[in-house]
Amino acid sequence: MHSLHFIFLFIYLNYINNFNSMSNSECIKKKVCNASSYDFKDKYHHLKGLINNQEVGSSKLIEIKSPIDHELSGSFYGMTAEEIDDAYEKADIAFKSW
């Protein structure tokens, strides 16, 4: 697995942890709620990564499960190392044009 996958996974898990540790009042104040209380999978299961406005990603769905109760916390489609490298190259080109 490409090291960037681990970085994205780490960021994602920290993001989910922040929601899971939030109280209901904090959730309401920040206008965000625990992602596990909604069923996004049925609505957004087809989404993949976007690189240069093109949908990319393998057909392999990677599921993230809670280490506490092994419930599904989230899922995303994997990307190859080549797709990630391509994303970096396209982002670098786009950044230079800013």
C-alpha cells in the first residue's frame, strides 16, 4: 500500500473520532453530527476519487471498522499508486496556474 494511503486513512480516522467524541450539544453548536448516525452508504456508495474532474479509483471498497465494537465507521474506494501520483502531478500543475 502506498504511504499516502496511510496518511489519508489516519486523517479520516481522526476526523471520525472527533465526531464520535463530540457531545450532542457540541454537535448542534458546530452544526455537524456523528456520521455513524446517518446511512450515507446507500446514498453515496458509488462515489470515488476525483482527479482533474475525472472519477478514479478501483472497484475495491475499503471499509473502516471501529476497533471498539467492530461496527462499520465508513468506507472509501481505493486508489492505485499511479492514480495518487497522477493526482499530485495534476495538483502541482493546477497550483502553478493560481
